[in-house]
Amino acid sequence: MKIIVTGATGLVGSALVPKLLAEGHVITRLVRQSTQNATASNNVTDVLWDPDKGTIEAGALERHDAAVHLAGENVAERWTDEKKRRIRDSRVKGTQLIAETLARLERKPKALISASAIGFYGSHRGAEALTEESVPVKDFLSEVCREWEGATEPARRGGIRVVNLRIGIVLSDEGGALAKMLTPFKMGVGGKVGSGEQYMSWVALDDVVTIIQHALKDEKLSGPVNAVAPRPVTNNEFTETLGKVLGRPTIFPMPSFAVKLLFGEMGETLLLSSERVEPARLQSTTDFKFTYPELEGALRHALGK
């Protein structure tokens, strides 16, 4: 297939593109600045776009079979009003631009696999099991995710099969939440966050990539799909398991007040929130099999342990 990819240099994109190339696919990366000279390949082409300005080389996107949209501002930084605006705009404007552009093409792709996040369901859901049918509660990330997914509607109306992947905490030592945790845990000063009772819905990076590959091929799959491992864990269990894998103690908790003081609203939403999300559609309507369904195995793989 010929596949358009945005966010190709991000955590998920940089793992996805080599896997797609290994399968024999041809990749068109949407980039803000071309790096073609540094990554020259017969099977990789760069096409310029600028979501902030609403510009894109639409003609270069004709005759592609599918698109994978992963681009978006990093959310794991203290949230100011300006940071919130960038988080929202990078997701909503970028998604709307690619969805509208693909819908107008003479030769449209058959599928758009667009990233979303489990933040769709809202914060502080306790131990409630959340599936794709669950009604969200409103907060900043929930509203962003709702608009993010809604921005794919032009592609859907244009006859393109759209899959909105609600991705959980991606486990990789190359970036994301796990990479940020490693230094204190390796130093033996890691510990639970807050009460430790909040649920963490995680997924191995390799499984995210495989889910995307599966979504590209499964023509029956559309709409929201939870990209999370089948067994979410509490922060207590996550902490104990990471300490076990690293062979380090986990006796230094970070109390809730410290999280709020250090990280503000971002910390309260991302670190203290509880979201127990299940991959209901992947397990009930497809034949998808997770390579790393259990946390310890996923962490050992991610950390080479």
C-alpha cells in the first residue's frame, strides 16, 4: 500500500514507519520541514504541510491507499493557557486539515487511522470499566479528544473509513511517561503517586504499532477503538512491577499535594486521574491478539530486562 503518515518522527510514528516499510509499503510522510536528503529512500517521500497556517501539498496525496495521523503537541508539560491552546490546536486544526484535504481528493484513500487518547473518557473515573460505549465526563482533555475525533468527520462524510484510536499510556524507554519515570526509579527513589489506587491504562509500544497495522487491514473496523492492553493496573501495581523489573526499591511516594504543587492541572489530570479502559472492540469484534497483554512482560520488553 501507499500510506500517508503524520507524526512520523514521534514516539509511535518512529516505530511504525520501519514496520510498514518492512512489509513492503510505500510511505509519504507529512512534515513541516523536509528532511528528504537525510532520509532518502525509494519508499519514503516527504510532503510539506503546516497545520497552523492550514497549508498542505494536496496534489502529492492523490493515489494513496490509507493515511495514519499521529501528529500532536506533547501534553506532558505544565499547562498554561498558551500550552492548552497549542495542545488543542495541534490536534483539532491538524486533523481537520488532513481530513478535509483527503475528502477532496479525486483518488481518496480508503482508510484514515487517526490518533486520539483515553483522555476522551475524562478524569477521575475510579474503578469504572470504560469501553468505547462509555459516556465521557467533561474536562479539558475530554473536550480536546471530542473535538479531535470530531475533526475527522469530513473524511468520514467523504466515504473514507475512519478509525479513532484512543491510545493509552504507551510503554517505551524512548519517550512518553515510562521514560520520564526511569531516572527516579533507577536511583531507588521511585514510589507510588498519590493514593496509588488510581488506574493506569497502558499499552506496549509494539502493540500500538500492531494495532495500527491491524486497523489498516481490517475493513470492518471503524469509529472509536481503545488502544490499550487488556488488563489495566493501579498505580500501586504499576509501581511495584516497575521496581521489580528494575530491581530497585519503591518506597518513596509522591503525595497528591506535591503533584499539584509541582505540575498543576497537568499533574492532577495525568498522574492522579483514574481511567480503567478496556479494549472492548479489539477483543469482541476482531481477531487481534496482544503480544504483551501483561504489564511485567511489557516492561521487561521495553527495558530490555
